[in-house]
Amino acid sequence: MLRKILIANRGEIAVRIIRTCAEMGIRSVAIYSEADRFALHVKKADEAYCIGSEPMSCYLNIHALVDLALATGCDAIHPGYGFLSENAQFAQACKERRLVFIGPQADVIHRMGDKTEARDAMKAAGIPVTPGSEGNLNSVEDALKVAEQISYPVMLKATSGGGGRGIRRCDNAEELKRNYVRVISEATKAFGRADIFLEKCIVNPRHIEVQILADHHGNVIHLYERDCSIQRRNQKLIEIAPSPQLDEAQRQYIGGLAVIAAKSVAYTNAGTVEFLLDDDGRFYFMEMNTRVQVEHTITESITGVDIVEEQIRVAAGLQLRYKQEMIDRRGYAIQFRINAEDPKNNFLPSFGCISRYYAPGGPGVRTDTAIYTGYEVPPFYDSMVAKVIVSAQTWEDVVKRGERALRDMGLFGIKTTIPYYLKILKHPEFLAGRFNTGFVEQNPALINYSDKPRPEVLASVIAAAMASHTGL
């Protein structure tokens, strides 16, 4: 078993990994920028080291991270998600310096990170993919020709894209011409590559992904699916496991597809195979995430499997502790990404000091976060400050528990997306388990909520309280 792990990340995922390391008797090493000096992951780890004054670039310095891991006696690095987690060069650098990279092999990361290579691999394995260009586009004329063949709307996508960036929908030839240069520019800035491809746009699909685990001994299993359809501008907001929109036949089918996909590329460790589901019940491969996902928590809630622990065990060369027939699911789980954003102001980031914070509790409630009272949320990183996860036996009960947990949460000093989520939980389509990736755009009225009770409502509440307590 591994003895000491450097966590090449920050925030709540670093805290999450540190906790599993502690349970496994493994020492943890945290890294931090000057902006993160007072972060919770720094306080929780067995050791912590400042890696620079630059808020972002210091977390991306491959050679500095590898050198630090070796200097501190680590035998492995866990990349978490984001940053270098899907960087094949990072995985290769670890291998060359005889450090265990807790993730798949570098060549698999490279292959699945290249969207055109990934599509080709899935087609070869018999996995359905959306119609689109054969490889990368060479010119706007090439794009127009393919779009004419498969019909509009189409999606222009960065070949090395991820996280919802480098994607543009085009409903006609004029939009395609305008967006072609924009996507190339976005791809170059975000991913360092100008390569883009085109595929048919599945209008308002459901976004369904399957969690898989695979070891170095040929064992591959799935941990059922998650529904990530509630999203804004390709960024997930609320995730659900399992999907309330699938029947059992669809669930078994898509789980089987994910296992085939993983085996076809000799995948190892934890990963996620993502699909789009259209109105006719057809699944299409979208991409494969070669890391732990932000929303892994809800899969843990319904299966009881510690995904981070399995990642570490697999990286150490051990076999999976589970066979497919051992994986049971219990009830439903929902994860809410609590973002430091103001929904009433076009989701403008709201960074600053947490003046008061207390986490929700009670049965079936889990909170993953790195904030605390007095913590200064820095403006340099992703706006997510916490994840609230709820679980219950039925869909109706998990929705009610989600509402209760969000109302229980006390987070003051910044604006958050909590009031917005409370409105979503009341929406008839959400309550009925019927929604797609267009849900947020189709319901702009959800923004019109009130943070505080109206004066007349507050007055009636006070009057009722006075009437029931005459001695007050």
C-alpha cells in the first residue's frame, strides 16, 4: 500500500482526499499558493508546502510538483479534478520519476482527452456516437460541407476541450462561419491547441454519465449512472444518482456500454463515460473523463463505495474489492454545487469573507467544503465553495430532504446559488423527474425569487405568533 501521497490540488477535493488518506493510514501532503495560505486543506493535511505566489500557475508547474513529492518522501500523487488531473504530460512525468500517478496511464489520458481520437475509439468498440466530422476540421469550408451533410443545428467543439469550454452551437451557415474563428481562439487560449471538430447537435438532450472503476488485472465495473442535465452554459449545477429519467433496461444498457468503452481502451482507475440521451431514447457517447468527478459523491451515497479509496488501491496495484454483482444501489442522491455567485445578477461571482457559516446536518446529509467562518474566498479560482449531498429512499423524499438541507445551511457574507436551487426544487418538471439540458434556459423566471420575506408576510407571521402567545 502507498505510504505518503502529495495532493496536487486545492479546496474541497483536496480535503476529500485527505480524509480518505487518514482512514487508510496514509500520510497526506498539501500544496498551496499564497492566496490559499489559510485554506482548510492546508490545515487538514499532515504536511503542507507553499508552492508560489502566483494563484494559478503554481498549481500547474509539473516539474515543481514532482520535485516536491520526491523531496517530501511521497510515493504517489493524486491530481484530484481540474488543474493537471487530465494532463498526460503530468502522468508521464510521475512515471519517469517513479512516482505513482493516481489515475489512468498517460497514453490513455492523451487518447481520451483528444475528442476525435476518443470518438474513433468508441466507434471501433461499437459505442454509438453522434454524426459528425471525420477527425479535425481543416477549414470553415470543410465545416460547412459536413454541416450540410448532417443538417443543422451542429456543435463546434475544441478537440482538447473540457469543462464546458470551447463549445458553440450553430443553427445555420452564418452562425457556423462566425463561430468557427471564435472556437479556434477559445481552444487555443484554454487548451493550447487550435484543433476543432464538428458534430450533430442533439437538441435539449439529457446528460447521463456512468461511473466506472477498473484495475490493472482486467476487472472493470460500473457504479450506475448520474443525471447531470441541470446545467447552465454547459456547467453542471445539480447532479442526481441514479437518473429518475431512465428505466431499468436503459440503466443496464448504458452501464454495459460504459464497461465496454473502458475495456476497449485498456482503462484503469476511476473514470466517467458521458452520454447524451435524445427524445427517442437513443444514447450517444459524448466524452470520457479520466479522473474523479466533482459529483462522485452521489455515486458513493447510493452504492456505499469510497471511490477515492478505490482509486488509491488500484494505483497501488491491488485488485478491485468489488464484482459487478456486488454493487447494489439504494434510493436516490442529489448533489447541489453551492457556487459563490449571484443568480439575480447574471450569476456574477461573489467573492469575499465568509462572515458566518454552519453546515446542514441530519439523516442523509453530507457537506463537502473547504470554507469556514472567517475564510476569505479568493477571486482566482472556480466559484464553487461547497457541495451539499442528500440521499433518501425515494425520489420524493430526496427532493424534500434537499430543500430542508439547503434551508439548514448558513452561509453569510457572500451571495450563493442556494435560493436559486430552492426554486428549482419546487418546479413541477423537476418534481416529476422530467428535465433536460435546456431546463435553466427554458425557465428564466426561476431567477425571480426573494431573499427575504415580504414585509406584509413578515407582519402576518408576527401577528400569528403574538395571537398564539398571549403572554408575550
